[in-house]
Amino acid sequence: MERFRPRVVCTSLAVAWVAAGRRAAYVTDGHLNDSVHFTSGIALCRAAGCVVTGIRGQPLHTGPGGLVAAADHGTHAALLSIIGNQGKRGG
């Protein structure tokens, strides 16, 4: 968990920072539908070769809301594990 200290920043910028290599990842459990704040950042991440999925690792806009954008597969897998463990604890 120490590796992924939370940071509060503008969502549009935070996702773009992942694409640019300035952050390892960005996670939100909010819904992306009808939100323009993520659109360009998601496109940048995909173009940069980042891993971008829903909060449970599913394709975006399917299943529960949320977003996990990670610089690489290892970081993405670590975050999904942390998210899964949080769900098992009930919070």
C-alpha cells in the first residue's frame, strides 16, 4: 500500500500523468458515463500503452463503474489485488 499513496489532483490531469509516466497509476470507483473529465486521459493512456480497465479489471463501461489506469501490467495487477482485498474486508 505504501507504494500507492493516495493523491488528490484534477482527474483530467491525473490520468494524463499516467500516460506521460509521471504517475504509476490512477484509480477511481466513480462512474465514467457522461463524464468528460476522463475521456482525453484514457485516450492518452491507451496510446501510450498503459493498461486501462474498469475497477475490477473488466473492459471500460461494462460491469461496475470505476477506472484503473496503470503504466504497466505489474502495477495494474498489484492494484487489482489491493482493490479485491479491500472488497473482502467490507470497505
